[in-house]
Amino acid sequence: MGAGQSTSQAHIPTKALHVLRVTPSSPASETDIEPFFDFVVGFEGDSLSPEQNIDASQLEKIVESHEGRILNLLVWNSKNQRTRVVPVVPSRSWSQPHLSANNAQPSLLGLSMRMCEPETATENVWHVLDVLEGSPAESAGLVPMGDWILGWSGGALSAENDFYDLVEAHVDKPLRVYVYSYDFDTLREVVLIPNRHWGGEGLLGCIFGFGLLHRIPPQPEDRIPGSIPPELQEEDEGGYEQHQLFVPADSEEQVSWQHQEDTTYHQPVARPAQPIRVPIPS
């Protein structure tokens, strides 16, 4: 089940439901909905104008009323600045085997979302500038200049230092983060194990950039999502490992780092922070 017609969006939505996770085997996983870059702005047949905001409670009722029937979601993508129609069939049967005994309610879509302002929701990204040899970052497969860290298994990160606090909180423990590859235009899950005994500087051995100059640049308009750019095709034949697609994971901690310069960071300093998440529907 894929996407429908795509149309340009003259105005960035003022409010939308930011897609944080797509659960495997769920109805949403059978669509082309893309975590982090996609925002649910409405559903086909509603009368929202660009200045109006999506009503999460109304959407939940619409989803429930379309159980077993096709629901056309209106989804805005921050990369191409376009709104498209995404058909999905809400269902609770897929999640029944996974429900716990504590009266958990099944999800009809398998989406984890939060209400946000799309204009600023994608600003908190950490650009991988350099990876030191033998470091935890190198072992995890982070790619200098081509990778951006978008969030972690607990959700999105809402402030500049949140990622560095998160690293400090996971010393000698696996930290699952979601990484966007600009070269391959894909999301993947990466497991980092920060530690102080790998033989070099910092917990990860990685230099990050943050801020206006380090945000994800737009892809060329003629780029096919997920395709290998021409300049990398010959290198890929020599053994580029195919990235795993975005796979959500479970975890519950959160934390950040201290900046050495205005946009480059090295050493961690603990400072707890909490992500904002709103699962819709449940």
C-alpha cells in the first residue's frame, strides 16, 4: 500500500502530528510514511485550511471509524515541502499477539506521533563531522559528513544538548539512535556504546556539528528516494554495506554534551531532559 498523489504545499503547516516511529508489521508499516520527515496534517475529506491546525482527538475518532476500511491521510514531508495522500487501513488485529496483560489498548495505525510545529521540529539534528579511528562511533558505522543523528529509541530530542546528555547517561550501555544518511536518503538504527576505555578522546570518539550550518540539506529534486547518488555508485560496487531501514526500539532514558565551540561538541556533561511524545491513536 503506497502513497497517492502529491501536491505542493504553499505554507508550512503551523501545527501537525510529527511521526516519530512506525511499528513493524503495523498498518502504517505497509505505507511509505517516513519517520522524522513526515507530518500528519489531516485526512482526505476534512476542510482544514493551511492556517488551521489538525485536531488530534478528531483524527483519532476518524481512525476508529475507518477500522477495516481505507483512510486517506494527508501527510506533509519536510524534505520536499509537499503534501501527499497516504492510504492506510486501520486495524487492531495485527497488535493483538503483542498486547500485555495490563489492559493495553491496541494501536490501529502503529504510529507514534507528537503534536509540534513542523517549521522547527526538524532543527534538532546532530551532523557527524569526524569519526576517530578505533572509536565507538567507528564501530557503530557512523559516516563522517554524510550522517545526521535525528533522535533515539525513546523519541525525538527537543533541545541542543539533549543528545550529549543522553550519551553520558549510557556509558558502557547500548544507546539506540536513528541516523539519516544523506548519501542514501535512508533512515537506519545504530547502536552506540559510549565508553571511556576505547583509547581515545571522548565517549564516542566523534565530532558533531549542531545549528543552522549543520542542518540536513535538501535532496536534489530529481533524486529517487533511497537511490544511490551517481558519485557514489562506483564506490558502492566496492563494498558499501546496505543500511538497515528505520526500525524502532524500546528504551526509557535520556541525556546531552557540553559544546567546545559554537557548533562542534566533544565532552559529555550530564543534564537530564525528557522527550515529548504523544502516541496517536491508542
